[in-house]
Amino acid sequence: MNVLLSALRTVIVSSCVTLLLFSFAHAQKWSKAAPFPEPAEELYGVAAGGKFYVFGGLAPGWKPKAMVYEYDPAGDTWTKKKNMPLPSHHVALAELNGRIYVIGGFKYPDAGKPAWQPIDNTWEYDPGSDTWKALAPMPSKRGSPNAVVHNGKIYVIGGAGVHPGSKAVDIHPARPHRALSTNEVYDPSTNTWEARNPMPTARNHAAAGMVNNKIYVIGGRLGAAFITRASNTNVVEEYDPATDQWGSLKAPMTTARSAVAWDTYKGKIYVAGGEERSGGPWQRTFRAVEAYDPRANVWTISNSALVIVPSIFFSESTIACRPLTGGAVSVAR
């Protein structure tokens, strides 16, 4: 069975990391672009300066690959860049003033068996010079949070980590751990962190976006970081950075799911793909594409929504990203 899963992993992941340009201005037309050079799970992406940057990758045994690639949509080409200084996965990404910030995540344990060790590292990557700089660490250690830029600061919300007071330093499906409600903001101008009002619903593997100066956290995973031990949620919560207050619950996402791709475009937050636990050892992934309009507090479902793809292996290689030039939204699976 392990051999079969390994073979399916290779086939599915190899076929799932092709970059797709997704333009909502053209009836959600999907088209293929140059395939990603190194097929892998756990890839994360963000756009900067009209190009698309992909970080991460996870090898068998939960060993981070620390890859960095640059995609140029003008030439439909990929270029390998300097690796991440600390091999890690489930990091949060944010772009601000042409710099890319890589925050938190999990690393391979310093000792012992394979697991996910939460980290507090903050890095600044300069795409122009292909260089990395270590910044002040987060006050908390957590992986799979969301990072949203507002008014020159980066809000890092949610995630997963160990229980408070626990002697554990890493998390594993067979050991207790938790989803987090932590909300901390980073100011690049002073290289400092500040604690903010925690999110009402602790979660990880969620989507997030900002519309009209409010931050929206959508869906995600409750109880644990691993889909085999967690439950999905469709809860949508609104946060006002100006007042440091969370508002009332918003219209729930049509489909409760986690590990999605997402982006904000023309005042709407688009959520694509995702996964859920489907009973027993099996999981299934989604092709659903849904758009949330915070001003009207309504969801719109695309023509391809609610198509569920059962699988005995699923790849969390979804890349959540920012708009590229021309208004296209890039999504890679």
C-alpha cells in the first residue's frame, strides 16, 4: 500500500503543480502555463514587481526543500533563486513595498522522529537582489497562519502549535496540539511586533484578505493542523485593524474547507480548491471556486464549484497568491 501511495504521490503531485492563470474578467477561463520545474507538495506563492515567487516544497518524511522560484508571466519562464535560509513549510507570505516577508511555519525537528516543529522566524526576501535578511521573530511560534498587509504593517493571524504549558516542541497527528487564535502585527519600519486582539475562532489552513480596510478570515481547519485529525469550518470573521476589534459573523462560505488557494481582486475575495476529511483514512479535494463580496456580505459560486474529487492521496501544494499585472490571479496546485 505504501508503494502504491508513493507512486500516486509522484503522479498526482507532478500533475498538480502546473501554474494556471486565472482571470475572472474572462468568465473564469483557465489556461496552462509553463509547468513548475520541481514537482513537490507544500508550495506557497506571492506576487511582487509583476512576477510570481514560489517558496517551500516538502520531501518525503516531512523534510522541507526550501525552494525558491521566480515565474515571469511575460516570458512564461521559471528561474531558480536562492533557497530559503531556514527550510520550513506552512509559512505565511506577504508582499510590502517590493519585499516579500516569510513568517512562521514549521521546520523539521532538531532531534527525534519526523514531525512539524512550530517556528517564530521572520525573514525578508528582496527579489531584486535575490537576498535574505533575518528580522525580529514573532512573539509566538506557529505554523499555517495567515498574513495580511494593512497600512504598512503585516497582520499574522491564526495558525497551529503546541498546547500552552506543554513540554512538546513539535506537533504530530498522533499527539495533542491545537489550532490558534493568535493575532500579532509586524511593523517593518521599526522591526517590531505587537500583540493584537485574538481571533474569535481559532483556526489554521484558512484564507484571508482585506477589503475596505477590514481583514476577513475565511474557512480553515479547527482543532488540529492535520486534516486527518481536524474538522473544517465555513466561518467568516471580520477584523478592523484601526479599532483592534472583531465584528459579527459574516455569511458563511458555501463549502466548509481548508488548505485553499485565495486572493483579493476588485473588492472580492476568491477562494479556490481545498480539502476535507471524508471518513476513515480517506480525504478528498475540491475544485470549487467561490467569491465573497464583503460589501454585500454574499457569496457567488462559479460554474465549476462544488465538484469534489475523491482521492487516497491529496497534495497541499495549493499556492495562495496576489494579483499579477493585467489583473490575472495566479493559482497553482
